[in-house]
Amino acid sequence: MKVLLINPNQFRTPPAPPIGLEFLAAHLEQGGHSVRMLDLCFSANIHADIDKVTEEFMPDLAGITIRNIDSVLYDDNEFFLERIRHIVLRLKEKLGIRVIVGGAALLADGDSIVEYLGADCAVIGPAEGVINAVLSSIEKGEAVPRIVTGYYIPYSRSPRCSAEIDYRRYYQEGGIAGFETHKGCSSSCVYCIEANTPVAFRNPEHVVQEIRGFVEKGHEHFHLCDPEFNEDLDHALVFCSALKQSGMNIRWTLYMKPGNFNQKLFRLMKESGVYLITLTVDSFKKCPLYWDDTEKIIFNARTNGIRITVDFLTGFPYEDEELLKWCIDFFRRLQPDVVNINTYIRLYKNLQITRMISSDPSFSGFIRGNIHDTSMIYPVFFNRIDRSRLRELVAGDRIFRIEGDGTGVNYTRTVTLA
């Protein structure tokens, strides 16, 4: 079967290479399928580019990755699904091509997204373990479920086809190559669509080999695509040791969560090239141990010469200003490089935080966005903290940055690269 894989993501502050499609392309080729990738990130005319590749390649099926429903931030929010919907309609109605969608965004509400886009079906979760079986069913004329649950076999070899992705262009425009050490997240954050998803680890040696392939092409700056690097301390230690022993002189940045660390991990991260950690912190019903771990991670990062940014989400239901003041004083005492404060909580239909807010009529006045869309595909936010009051509380302290003041990600706005 001829399969066209499409990256429709044109968000470019910074641009993010479609790592999921690279893995998927390799698995499809292993399954005997012919694959083309169409990266529309830098396209000036997406419909013309789609028409051109479909005329040349004549695919039997198209797979579209959806990284995010929208840009997630409240200010100047950019809704991505409308553009993707037009791509799906063009493929199906004009070109007669069956369409499968996948990607992290589907975790929000696969059924509603498939219905909105008009796609034939969706794979929710890692597609590597199921995609060839799905295509086999299609080839046989068998019925395929509207929603297919994906999975990844731990430590299985994950080849990656990167040849059709113009990484030089991504680097030129501020993007960098990514890699994964595992899939899924065991944390139970009430606001996150990736919470409580199955965790499956990759073989560290395979990941190091993958990185080496990029280094040999002249790329030495990377970011980690895991939800949080320290999902498992032992695995994180093994990976850092393997990367250090490889002798590659790279720089990389990662996300962590409070917990699952020791001093050896920070030493190995530094020795393997980590220059920036983003620590994900929120204020929702946290115990003292959580804040102790947060303090220790900030201390260990600074002690080892690693810059650390905190992404801090706050303003949850039933919190008061005293908690916010305490948190600000807490970070002011610890002095990480930057604390990004976000008080706008993106709501999705199936989240615990959404059910909590919806069940209490007193919160109705704090909901922003398209409140009449019950699917919550269109952006809906919860906010209880006035931004002017927040500015008063941070009092111009240089370490605090309020989300909405500018764009970008931490590796572009926190660190000035040599």
C-alpha cells in the first residue's frame, strides 16, 4: 500500500520537526508499504503541495499527525484543527484518499476530533504497534474501528526515517531535533491529557545510535520529547551513562517533574550535555514532600551548573491568594533562572479538572473562550487570577515571567546560545 504521511503543523515559534511521523514511516516500510512524507511546516501553499505530491505518488491512504489542537496559551490563541480539517476534506473529497489521524492531540477527545475533521479513523497512543495491522485490515476490505488504541512494545527497536525532513531548515529557523527515551506518563495531573497513559521505555543504546545519526549530519543541539525525563530514575541513569560514554559532544534540554532523582542523575545529565532543565510544577493539592523535591531539584541543577526554568501552573479551583503568595515567595527564595507563571488552565472534556469546575456553578464566571462548544475542541480556559494583580505580586522580580508576555519555548527564550 502507498501511504502518504503529512505533517500539517505550521506553528513556528519555534518549528517542531514531526518525530512521530519519522518513527511511523520506518514501521510502515518494515511492513512492506511504500511511504512518502510531506512536511508542510514551511509550505507557502499547502493545498498546491498536497496536490503535487498526490499526483506524483498516488497514495492509497494518508496519515496526518496532530501535535496540538491549538497553541494552548490563552493570549492570541491559534486554533489548528480548522486548517487540518480543510486538508482532510481535500484529501477525501477531491482526491478520494482515505485518511487516518493520530498524534498527541487525539488524547484530548479522539471521537470529537475525528468527527470534526471528517477523518475515517484515528489511532490514539503510539501507532507503531498497530499501524501495520490496521493497514492489513484495510487492504483486506475489513472494517476498521473508528478509534484504534495504539501501543509501543518496550525496548523494541524503533528505526526512524528522517531523510525527507529538512532538518537544516528547522535549525535555521530556531527548531532543533528531538528524541525520546520513553512514551507515556504515569503522573496523574488533573489538567493534562497525557496523564496516566501507558509507559513504555526505549532501549538507551538505540536512542544513542539515533542521536549519533544526527550528529554525523552536523547537528549537536537537541531537546527531549518525553513528557518528563525522570519517569523512572534507573532508566534515566542508564541513558545518561550511555550518552556520556558515547563521547558525543552535544547539548540537550529536557523536562522533569518533582520526584525520581538523586545527585548522581544531575551529575550525569551535566556530563552528557544537559544545559537546561524545565521543571513542571503546579499548585494543585500538593503535599510538603512535593515542594521539598522541587527545592532539591532546583538546588541540584544550580549546583551542577545546569540552568533551570520552572513552568508553574496555578489558579486552580478553591485556591486562594495566600497560596499564590506563598508560591511566589518560595520561588523567589530558591532563585531558579526563570519561573513561567501560567494562570489560564486549558480545559478538555474528559479531564478531572473540567468535571470539577463544571460541577460548581460558582466557577462559571471564570471560564473563558468558546463555552458553548460542549466538545471543548475549540479553546476553553479557566482563570481566576487577575493578571494585573499577579504583576503586583511578582513586583517586577526578574525571575518571573507571566505567560502571554511574548512567545517561544524555554530553550529559545531562557538561554542565549553561543
